Amino acid sequence: MSVDSAHGGSPNGASPSRASANGTSANGAALGTAVADPKLLRRTFGLFPTGVTVITVGGAVPHAMTANSFTSVSLDPPLVLVCVGHEAVMHGRLDAGFFGVSVLGSGQERIARHFADKSRPLGAAQFDGVDCEPGPAVGVPLISGALARFECELWNAYGGGDHSIFLGRVLSMDRPSTEHDEALLFYQGRFRRLEPERNEVNV
């Protein structure tokens, strides 16, 4: 998970508050208490809703994992990033140099749960019962029926605390023309779905 730091003034033009030597901000609020509690920090991070992806690598021992720390980075060159924990099997497998990203739709929660299950088999067996197909550029497994699918070449990797930030250059992109599919969301530790739009009714 990555967090951006905003520089400059606050929205109302005032200078940002600074911490004093006794651990309080300029307005007297205590600092550091919540940050020192990993469980509370995780729940607070979880207030930012995200989409859900499955990251895949191919080769002799293919692997996949569910990830919500994914974002676009650049259009020119086309870059995306995904954050992977040091203890995850995927962390070592990304050394293969190529990976796939499948953005899951609202009807694919079962797939998201499957690849998040640490008790699932490893290797090719974990793909049993999951429809997927090789990508056109480098052949990494891509989830069938996903809202969007990307094949990426590893561009760079950076340290990020207990995670690493893997930057990938997009080699191929697949976006079905279906207009009515909705994305699967992750919010407050749970999978969610978008509410249908409500048409305004004039009475």
C-alpha cells in the first residue's frame, strides 16, 4: 500500500499544522496513537475503497494472488504499479519479469476469494476451476470475463516498508465492450458492489 504526501498549504490557504516536541499538533491534538496500532491503521486505510485485481505470473510454476493495491501511473509510457507484501509468494515470483493484471467484475467475488485463500494449492493446480487464458503478448494467465486485463513487463521495483512497489510497463490491454458490467470493490475489509444508479424522478 502506498500513501501520497501532499505538500503545500491546506485547502483554505492556512499553513499545515506542525507537531510540537511533546507529540501534539499545533491545535493540541494528540499524534501517533492510532499509527502505533497496526490493526487500527489497517482499518483506517480500509476506509479508502478500491477495485479488486488478480495479479498473475506464468512460466513453469504459474501463480496468482488477489490484490487491491493497484493503480495506473503513466500514459506515456504506459505504466501501472502493484504493491506486494514481502511474505507473499508472489513477491519472489515477480522476478520472472512479466505479470498480468485482471480487474475483476462484481460477479467475480468467488475468484477474488479463491486467490486470497492461503490454503489453496500452489502452482498450476490453483487455476483449476478458474477460467483463464494466456495473454497475447507474453502468455501470462489472464482471468476470463474480467473487466480489463493487462500484460506487463517489470519496469522497476522499489522498497516500501513491509511491501515492495512493482512498476510495470503495459504490453497489451484488453477491455471488453460490455457497458453494464460493474467493478468488484473492496471497502472496510469486505467485498462490495456498486449500487445501481437511481434515475431522478420529477413528481
